[in-house]
Amino acid sequence: MPATRSRQNWPKNHGRIVVEDMALASLTRSARGTVEAPGRNVAAKARLNRSLLEQGHAETVRQLSYKLGWLGGDLVKVPAAYTSQTCPQCGHICPENRPTRDRFQCVACGHSGHADTVAATNILAAGLAVTARGGTWVPVKREPARKRRLLRRLAGIPAL
């Protein structure tokens, strides 16, 4: 009879996860504009902002980092700039590489594909390049404020 493995003993094969470091605060700015220069498509931008904020991207990334820490993995964040405008074949960066929202067509070498797939390929390549150099995009995290206060109290350091 074959030995069955419990769920805890299953191999974990995602030791490194690479994510795009999205700045949601700047992505979800209001499109209202000013009295002199009112914004366009304000209702559409408001719906987009709501859907971006409902996804909880920051919480998902935080949970991934937390769980990977348990399992000995690491989370790499790469800057989001130009990931969807860079050709993964030749490295040419150009806004004209994205003729439509969903399509990628490199003007230099002719490589084509779905824009999201191209961006994911570039994000993974950037994350692997960073970790190959021994660096990381993830900033060093401080211990939680509650733990800092507790350690200060135990050490006899007055509260700030």
C-alpha cells in the first residue's frame, strides 16, 4: 500500500515569487480636476479606483511575504515602470509597442503577444535578475510597533 503524504509534507515549489510594486496611491488619484480645468471621464475613473482598491493588492502582497517567510521563500518586488512597454526579446522600450490596451507589438523587432503576458515576462525577468545579483527590491522591514513598545518597556526605556 503506498504511503500517503499529509498536506503539511507536500513539497513547496514556489520559493521565490516576483510581484509588481504598484503605487496604488498614485494610481487611484481623483480625475475631477479643478474648476478651471475639469477632469474627463470622472465616473469611469471613480469606478476603476473602486475596483483597484477592492482587490486588496497590498494585503495580498503582505500575506504572500508573511507566508513565504514561514516556508523559507522570498518575495521580490520590482518597479512597475515600463514593464508593459518593454520587448522581452530585444529590450526595446517604447510607448508605441502597445498599439492597443491588450496587444503588444514591438516596433523594433516585430515580436508580438498579449500585453499582460509580456508584462509578466518582464516582471519575472527583472525579479530573477535582481536576485541573481544578490540584491532584493523588498525593503528591510522593521518589527511591529507593538513589539517595539513591549521591548522598550522590558528594557526600561521610557515611551516616546
